[in-house]
Amino acid sequence: MVVLEPRTQALTKESPQHDGSKLAVRQKRQSILTIPDLVLLSLLAERPMHGYEANLELERRCIRDWAAISRPQVYYSLEKLAAAGFIRKTDSSGPASGPQRAVFQTAAAGRAATANALEREDWTTQRDHPVFPTWIALSWLARPGVFQKQLRRRRQFVVQELAREKETLRSILQEVGHSHHEAVWMVTLMIEQFQIELKWLRKLERELPRRAPARHPAYVQGSPEKSIKTAEP
């Protein structure tokens, strides 16, 4: 698999295999595809681009709304993917072009590596860790009146994001020309999630006056020493 890195056996600097082992580890690290790597491989599979153009396209498509990929990461990934043979320079690239000026396109090895990465099970078996539900869990420690204030802030933010996603969907439909496209599916999911959250926020406001602590709290019993002994084989 392209994205899994097995543990390497420890070697001393005196070992004759040390240099070869370091090279192997470096090659394996190059083959581990991160989210920024995969986004760029997908982008360059559509058509050749240089680093600056790729950054502009990431901004135009609002890709950073769903994939954490910064401007420096774009150039780091381009260098990494080129070194691994997953992307290649096109004929329009100058001989001394760096990642910002060189024009790259996804190579056959890059397409194969991307396909392998997309078969991983963890794409479908992970949960997000959104910030607002975490705040809800901790909010019993907030000062009086803060919960209502933060609830209003969240509702205002969701309304703004919902409007922005709807505008994004209109732009996508104009560009794609039909509704059976991965970009349409992804944005409609975001829209429906925001719509559900707005409904949930209204429900939360209605129920807030009835907020109360747990009636039957339960806690783990036992001392740390007992827990350690229990865990020992």
C-alpha cells in the first residue's frame, strides 16, 4: 500500500546497512500520500499546472473548505511528488524552473498511487472532531449568559456558510453542466449538514431553559495502582 509505513528495524550508524536503510526509509516516506499530496495529484491529473496556478485553483474551487492544504504545503508536495516520480515536468518547463515556475502533470505512477490510496478503509471509518460540539461538552463551565451568546454566534456563522455553499453550488453547476458530479455531491452534503445544524440550534435554544446536570452520574472506581496491576498480563 502506498500510504502505510511499516516500522523499520533499528540500525546503528556503524552498521554497513545503515546508509541503505536510511535511503529505503526516505523512499518509503516519499511514497506516503498525505491529503495535500492527493489533492495535488488529482488537480494535476486534470491538466498540467505550475505551483502558483495550482494555488489559485485551490482558492477558486474553495478546496481549503474541505482539505487542509496551505500555500507552503503545495510547493512542498510538488517537490515530494516529483522526487517520488508521481508527477513529472512538462515540455513547457524551463531547465532551471523551481516548483513555483515548473509545470507539472500527474504521471502514471502517481495515478496508480492515488488509486491505491483511495482504496484504504480509513477513508470511511473515521469520525470528524468538530470544534463546536467540543465547546458544547465543556460549556457547563461557562459564565452565565455565555451559552446564549455563543449559540447566536454559531447560528450567524452557519447561516453565512450556508449562503456561501449555495452560491458555490450554483457556480459548480454552471461549470459542470449537470448534477451528477462529485463536486456537486460534496457541496450538497455540506449544505444539508448546515441546514440540519440550523434546525438543531433552534431546538437547542428552546430546550436551554430546561438544562440540568446529570441525575445519575457514574465514574470509574479504583486507584491508579489497581488499574496498572489489572492491566498487567
